[in-house]
Amino acid sequence: MHELSICQALIEQVTRIAAEHGATGVERIGLRIGPLAGVEAPLLRHAFPLAATGTLAETAELVIETAAIRVVCTDCGAESQALVNRLLCAACGSYKTRLISGDELLLANLELTLPDP
């Protein structure tokens, strides 16, 4: 289950960011995952508590947003949404497309608990 190693790397990144800001805790972690990222969101949700135990993010809420698959056509230049196994241009039907989103795994936002000034 590579989702556990992804969660461990996420916790390392979140911990580093929290330390840079002097945070005392992490309230919410927002991820954006594309359908082509090779990550299963349910498995990631299941692995998250294991990776977060004993860290500043132990009680954090993990919020996962699914990113749309978008392509740009190299024939007509149109940008359009596409399907997982059908990366065709919606404007002209060409198969000559380039993926512009849908394969990402991004830390989109982070809500930290900061000490009182």
C-alpha cells in the first residue's frame, strides 16, 4: 500500500511547514488529487491516521478534493475536460492532446494552530 508512504511524506511536509510558522498544531490538511495520480483516496484516508499518530497533525481533518482531467489539443488549441481512458479533445475529437491537469497530488491548503501573540 503505497498510500501509507505518501501519507508519511505528507506528514513530513506538513510538519516542516508547521515548524516554519511556529504552529502548535494542524487543524486541516487539504489535498487535491487527480484521477490519473495513481492514488486511491479511500486508501489514503485509511492510511492517514496511522501516519499522523504522535505528530502535530494527529487530530487534523484530511480533506481531499478531486481535480478534473483537462487536456489541451495540439491540433486546434482548445482546452477541455476529458475522461480517464479517453483523453480526446472535446472540440475537434483529436487524440493529439497534452494533459494539463488530472495527474496531480498537491497539498492545496493547510490550517495551522498558532500560539497567542
